[in-house]
Amino acid sequence: MSNCILITGGSGYIGSHTIIELFNKGFEVVSVDNQSNSSINAYESVKKITGKEVKNYTIDLCDLNATREVFKNHQFTGIIHFAAYKAVGESVEEPLKYYHNNIASLVNILALSKEFGVKNLIFSSSCSVYGNVEKLPVDENTPLPKAESPYAYTKQIGEVMIQDFCKVNQEFNAIALRYFNPVGAHPSGLNGESPINKPNNLVPIRTGVAIGKMAQLTVYGGDYPTRDGTCVRDYIHVSDIANAHVLAMGYLIHQKNSSNYDVFNLGTGNGVSVLEAIYAFEKVSGQKLNYKIGPRREGDVIAVYSDSAKVFKALNWQCEHDIESMMDTAWKWEKSMANS
Ligand code: UD1
């Protein structure tokens, strides 16, 4: 059997870290990325860390014929589908952009899996499918409410599409992984988050302020009903997320799954407030961060953190990085970008 995995969005943040872990475990990898929000340089970083070259196709997955050529050229054992637009605010402004890209690409991936007999899929979902939850920590049995943003809705729809596809294609196996807040960078300092577009997530903004790329960090809201008034999230190191993908793919390939569709939360289980994350960053970097408390950001949920018991047990997975290690590696990466 081939051990070649198709990674969509392989030059992106989580995609590139997952390629590193797949290479470390002896898998072959082919990546497809349209480079809409990531740089081809990520493959150079992967090569520096692993010594291995990524075979890449710069293709838009919404282009069915172009994507079919990739499937013709390789025999895939599995697919890890990362490629998607992911800015919550932008999705509110430009919903059709999100519906078109995130849904059409998944339709094509599923259709081509069937056409070429690829049997295993891991799908990047998100904790944003839970919206504002009543009971924390949140587990996979929590009913999903109406989505808070078009981005979150594309993740809900994606999960349902895969589930429906699995029902009528019993030989096909899929897992949706609901990520909480991926942060940090490869401990080597050679790979990390480097979006082409303006960053809108907390940690790249924070390291960007600390290095001087941006003047100040605005904390979105200091009057939430949380322990210090700021939103609470479950930050998780990107390499821990990447490892979970390798384990999930192995779980499907070795047929350890009892049902052909399943969903797992990927979070550490620890809720950390925006201010606590800032203090952790200040501690590891030795820098005072220039921040102010500003108004709330539309679409933000108040608090969300994971009950990850299901994934810890099924995949025998554990998180190796705590919040300080997440901040430390993110800071190391920001400094290495500044020096390059
Ligand atoms: C959201 C989704 C997550 C998704 C991600 C994609 C939820 C709960 N989570 O993450 O699943 O993968 O988008 O982008 O919907 N903050 C500031 N100042 C800033 C930036 C952020 O205070 O300049 C705060 C936010 O209010 C939030 C926290 O930092 O409380 C994290 O924000 P961010 O990194 O943007 O991620 P989420 O919006 O939580």
C-alpha cells in the first residue's frame, strides 16, 4: 500500500507543521495550495527541519479538472484537508467568498476521493462550530447552534457534507478535528505562522507588536463575565495539533475506528484569558507588551475550552506544550523572521 498523503493547504500554518510530523513518521506527502494566504517558503522551512522536499502543486481546489490531474499522478492513502479561508471577521463581510471556497473545494475533494478510491480523510473543523456554549468544557456531544459567522457555518456544513458522504460510501472513513486556538511555532524557530494577509489572530498580532511591526495590541473587550473580564480560549500548540493529525491518519489507515465518520475536539482542556495569555508572553519574552483594553469585537464568543477526553483516549494523544512554551516558540519565530 502507498503511504502517500495528500495535504491541501500544505504551505499554511497548520499544514506545514503537519507535513513535518508526517515526514518524521515516514509518510510521503504531496501538497496542493493556491498560495492565497501562505508562502511557498514554508516548504523551505520544512526542508531545513526534515531534510525532505515537498512535492507541491499550486492549484485552486475549486478547479475540479486541475485537481483531478493531481489525483491521476499519485496514489493517495489518505487526505488531510486544511485548505480554507479562516478569518471570522472577513467571512462576515464577504460571506460568498467563504461559502464558495470552503464548500466547493470540499465537494471536489470528496468527489475525487470516490473517483480515485481514496479511503481516508481528515477534515479541519473548528471549535467555532459550538458558538456560545452554555456548559464548559465543551464536548463533541454538544448540539451545534446556529453559527456565529459564515466561517463557522462553512465548518458546520463541511462536517455534515462529510457525514452524508460517509453514509452512502461505507468504505470511506473520515474524521473531523475541531481545533480550538492553534498558536506557537516549531520549536526549532524555523517554521511558524506567516500569513500573507494582515494577521487577525491574537498571537501573531502580539508578537508583531512586541517586535515593532505594529504599535499596540487592542484587547477586544474587558467587561465580559469571565474571571478578569477578557475572553477565554483554549490555546493549543500547533505541533501538538500536527501530531494529532498523524495519529488520526494512522488510526484510520489501521482501521481502529468503529464508525466510518467521527469527530474529535483538539484542545488542551485549559481555558486561558486574553490577559493571562499576555502575561505568559511577557514572562517568556521578558518584554512589556504595549496593549490597551478596547471595545468588544463582533462575533467573538465569550469563553470556550475543550473537553478532550474522547481524543486523548481514542488516539492516545497528549499535549506536550503548555501556554509558556506556546508563547516562547511564537516569539522565537517572530524574532527569526525579523532577522531573515
Ligand atoms: C476563531 C475561532 C477559531 C478559528 C479562528 C480562525 C472561535 C471561538 N474560535 O478564533 O476556531 O480557528 O477564529 O481565525 O470562534 N483578541 C484580542 N485582540 C486582537 C486579536 C484577538 O483581544 O488583536 C482576542 C479575541 O477577542 C479572542 C482571543 O484574542 O478573545 C483570540 O482571538 P483570535 O486569535 O482571533 O482567535 P478566535 O477568534 O478565538
